[in-house]
Amino acid sequence: MLGQQLANGFSTGLVYGLLALGFSLAYSTTRVVNFAHGELFAFGALLGIWLQRDGELGLLPASLLSSMVVILAASAFAYLVLWRLRSPLQRSVATIAVSLGLRDAMLLIFGSDSASFPQTRVTGTVDVFGIIVSRYSVTLIVWTVALLIAFWLILARSRLGIWMRATAQDPELAATSGIKIRNVEAGAFALSALAAAAAGLLIGPSWQVSYSSGSIVGVKAFTAAMLGGFGRLGGAVVGGILLGVTETIFAGYVSSAWKDLAVFLLLLATLIFFPRGLMATRAGRVGAG
Amino acid sequence: MTGIKTTIFLVCAAVVLLILPFFASAATARVGALFFLSLTMLTGLHVVTGLTKVISLCHVGFVGVGAYSAAIASLRFGLSPIAGIFVGTLVAACCSLLLACLTVRLEEHYLALGTLAAGEILVNIFRGTSSIAGGANGLSGVPPLRFFHIILDTPSAYYPFCVAIGLGAMVFTWRLDQGGFGRSLRAMGDEGIHLEAIGVSVSRLRVVGLTTGGALAGLAGAVSAYVDGFVGPESYGVGMSIGSLCFLVIGGLGRLEGVLLGAALASLGPELLRGLVEWQMVVVASLSLTVLVYRALQTSRRSHESFSWLSGSEMNGGRPW
């Protein structure tokens, strides 16, 4: 029982980790606390479902198309709005407005029903070291880990990743060295949005995602990023796993009705006692570690 | 100068608005009453976000605290509406004070996240405590406003009361804004470190600012509980706080006139966009984004130096691109 719950918590936690990673990535490069992160998650998931509604598009093409749309929308937002706004507070207010607009737009486009993906072809259970785990959880873990590794590779090896880390560390120096900050910010924002949409597409089959599930998921991403220390990508994943496991165990042994409240209390408590995050370092460090 | 202009404007507005229900239908009076309640709520947000520069995502949560406290005070303890309004205001102020004290070490984004968590916690409490707050169904049957023997249960009857509350909140905020406290608050957002250096306690200022904002929110909530006769958890979510913030941004963040425009949008918006009710929030969000970008462009054209908190010096000030 405990083993199974740990496994479930771990797989959910990895998805939180992916979300938190995207959140952290955008924060450290652009100094934007993206309050629309959760809405991007819901939008990615719902668009994926919507594209599959006629059965013409398969799961993979629909997911890819949905991710593309989210990436394009996020870059457009970064170019058109974010770039024009100077202060971090202004930028936060802008993402807050986006979260509101996107939420209601989703209600209009996709309706108010909570939806789950048509059908997952991944059913049944597998036995991992004596713990019975659903095959879906295993697939989820494999995909999320693959995505996390891909993100790590982009950050650590690609040119965009290097630019992003340089911008996060010292924007002025990066700009003088010829890095186009505007493009880097848009790139970071798009990558962050991709992480959110991918998380939505991955967890969609098991959660009843609806237009309104974005806000709570967003808060969980903040919490995970907070637990791991803002701007630390490895920390974000660790924070996500910590959150997922805590949440599942709380739901299993204490009360599932107050599960969300527990998350918010955890966030508030973390903020109160560790005003700069649990593993706070110098703000703005984006690293592979 | 702006002070005199604002006074004249406010006096004219007061006269026009006070005589309005004698000519208008009940529906118009109802919208008018809503306008003044939104005004009260937004003056609170103006103190919190416009002056104290704290992005509050639990402001409407405090409105809910005021509404629930007033409703519970009247339904469970049989308090009169006027006493209930005092209780609601007081409880909301205390909650706000508690949150401000707890989050006193937080800054900027972290603070916004803290208020977000607080807002969600409040909604969860409203929804989860069915024995006290009625759970998802809320509390209905809240008695109407009453002065001794005069019962204000129709829109035309409670309208003047709402006008009095709204204008009272407006004048209070205006005096606050003009006085030393308002100046300190404004200075705090722009030049916090300098303020600290001349011996003003920035954290104390922020706590007082947030408590004042919470009290105004609680006042609006308590009155609305008696006006609507119903209190439900869905009206006080974080989404509503975000909406209010957008209204304030459209009106002009940090300007008291902006509160009027914001409240007008909040109460008249559903009427004006009658055919587009579902699109209302999308329109509001796009409008506030446009206003943000437009004002940022305006400011950067006027000067490269920052002279309002909206143009900010922290992020890109003095950067070469």
C-alpha cells in the first residue's frame, strides 16, 4: 500500500517537477513569475483532447500540434507584451491578466466539462520490485524523465541554453557580449510554456483536466519551485517529487478533501519561514544542477 | 490642483448619484449600488496595490471574510446589520493584519505568491467548513440592512447607503493618499531603501497599508452580504482578485481616479457587454494588457529614467538595449 502510494506520488511529483522546472526557467531568465503557468498546463491538455475529438488525429500528432500552438502563443506574448514591460511587477501583472483571459477563453472554446483524454492505450499493471504499479504510471515516469533529460541537454549543451544561463546570471554582460536578450527571453518563455503543456498532455489521461484546473496546478508548480529554490532547475524537480509524494501520502492517510489546503499551507509556511525558498541561493542561477 | 479638481468632481458625482434612484428603475439602482460596493472594494485594493505596491491575490478573499463574518454574526448570533458590518470589517482587518505580519519578510514575487496561497486557503476554508459557513451552498437568508425600524430591502432603499459607504471609502482613501501616510507609502514603493535610511520602518508601513486595505475589503464584503442576502464561496476566489486587479490596472494603477473607472467597469461591464457576457473576462484581460503596454511605451518615450513604480528601475533601467 505504502509502496504503491509512493510510486503514484513519485510519478505525479515528476510531473510537478516538470512544471516547476518550466516555471523556474522562465523566472530565472526573464524575472517573470508566470502566473499563467497553470493555465498553460490546462490549455495544452485541453487542446490535446480537443484535437483528438474526431479521432482523426492520434495521440502523438495531437500532442505535438498542441505543444506547437502553446510555444507559438508564448513566444508571441514574450515578444509583444513582456518585452515592452520593464519592471518585474508590471510583468507579473501582465501574466496575471493573461491567466484570467486564458481561463475564460478556455471555458468558451472547450466548454465547462472536465475532460479526460479519450482512452489511454496503456492499461494494466506491472510488478516493479514487488510493488504493483499501473503501466500508465510507468509510462508517465519514462516520458517525464526523458523530457527532463531533454530540457537538461538544451540548457547545458545548446546555444540557446548557454545564452539563457548567461542572461540569467548577468543580463547586462550578456547583452554587451552580443546576446539578443529579446530572443533569449522569448526562447526561455517558449520552453517554459512547452514544459507546462507537456505536463498537461502527460498527466491529462489520469486527471480530469478542466478549464479551471489551471490555477491549482499553477500554485503547485510555484510550491514545487519554491521548495527547490527559485531558479534552480534540479531543485525544482526535487521539489516537485517532494510535493507529489507528500500530497499523495497526505491524501491517503489524512484526508483527501483537505489535500489542496495542505499544499497551500505548505507553500505559505515555506514562504514564511524561508522567505527566499528552501534551498535559496543567489537569485538567478540557472544551472544544470 | 488635482486635489481641488478631485473634490469638485467628487461633489458633482455625489449629487448626481444621490438623486439617481428617484428617476431610475430598480435595476439601475441595483447596478448603482454594485458600483459603490465595487468602489469600496477597489479603494482597498488601491491602498494595497496602488500605494503599498503589493500585488494582492487574496483581496477578494478578504471581501469574503467580511461577508462571511457579517453573515455569521447576523445569522448565528443575531447581531444587527450595523453591528455585523463592524464585525465584518474588523475580522477582515484582523485577517489582513495577520497575513501582513506573517509575510513581512517577503518581497515582490514571493509576497504575491504568499497572497495567492492565502487566497486559496481562504476559499478552501469557506468551501470546506460546511457546519459554520455552509460549505459549497454558502449561507442564504442573511437579513436585509436595517436602521432601527427602517428596513432597506429594495435596490432604491439600499442604494443611498451604498453611496454613503462608497463615497466614505473614497474620501477616506483620498485623505490617506494626500496625507503623510500616503506620501510615505508612495515613497516606499519607489525608494524603499532611502525611506528606511531616514528612519521610517518600511515593514510597519506595509503592515498598516495592508491592514487598511483589508478593512476596506471587509467593509465592502459585509455590506454586500446584507444587500445580496446571500454569501457563497464562488464569489471570493483568487480569480476574482485577479479580475479586480485587472480593473484597477485598466483604470490606472496608483491613481485614485483610476479606482472610479475600474469600479465602473466592474459594475457596468456586464451591462455594456451584454451580448458578450462570456467574453467579458477575456476582454478585460486583453484591455489591461493593452493598457500596461501602452503606458509602458508612453513612459519610455517620455523619459528613460523611471519616475513611477510602473516603469521600474530594477529590471532594465540603464541597460544598453
